[in-house]
Amino acid sequence: MIITMKRKELLQLLTPSTEKLYKLSFNLLPDSLQAEQLVIDGINAFLLKEKKAIFNKEFSTQNSSEVQSLKKWVFKSVIKHLCDIGLKRSFQLGPQVTLEYGDDFKKFFSLDATTRLVLTMRFNLSFSVDEISDLLEIPRYGVIEKIHNGRYILTTQLEPENIL
């Protein structure tokens, strides 16, 4: 059956991804309330900016590959808006954010927001370097540099003499 997407269908596409969106938001803004608000703002920005594309889109509920590609498009689009808002907000809030993490994660959250975002997208969400480059609108070499430098900083802190 071919249907035109309505708000209900959109929410069904987004619901399985909300936990991933929240984790990404929390790694960008390590405060529960700020992270929740960022997810809400990212979805709202997606709805406002992509309104025509969303609600005029027809898709077949019986074609699983079409549904999967639509889910992927919605997820990536929401992430793009979430990242745009989140990076601006992280720079604005800076030290005002109440950090809710243990000492184990202190080094991760001491990295700059863009590096944390790139590492999360690469290793938690399994995005390719090219996908991250497109979503964040930074050059491919910049993504590779952030991955390399972020991993280097994190792994040097895990050496035995630094653990004790």
C-alpha cells in the first residue's frame, strides 16, 4: 500500500532511533536536560525545514527496502540538524553546562565538542568518514584528523602509569 507520510508515520520512523539521538546529544552536551532539549530541537528543526519533503513523500509500507532507506534519510537529516544546533549551543554554553559524568569520562569530555561528536558518530553510530564529512560539512581530512587526534589523546591516558 502506498501512503503519504503523516506525522504519525514520521514518529514511527524516528522512535527506534531516539536512544541513539540522545546518546549523541549527551556526548555533545553532557547534561541530561540539555541533551533532551537538543534532541527535541533537532527533531523540530528537521520538521520545520524539511516539511514539504516529508509530508509530500509517498512510500510503500510493503517495500521494506524503501522503508529502510526512508528511515536512514530521516535519521541522518535529524542528526544533521541536531549537530548544527548542538555545536552552536556547546560553544555558547561552554563551562555553564553541568557535567554529569564520572572521573572515567573526564578525558573524553575534555575534548572539544566537534571531536567528541566525530568520535561518537564514527564509533557509536558507525558512520563512515564521508558520511560524517557530509553531515558536519567539514572536509574529509578534517574528520580523519579529529578521529586520529581524539583517539591519540584518549589512548595516551590509558597507559598503565596513568591508571595508577
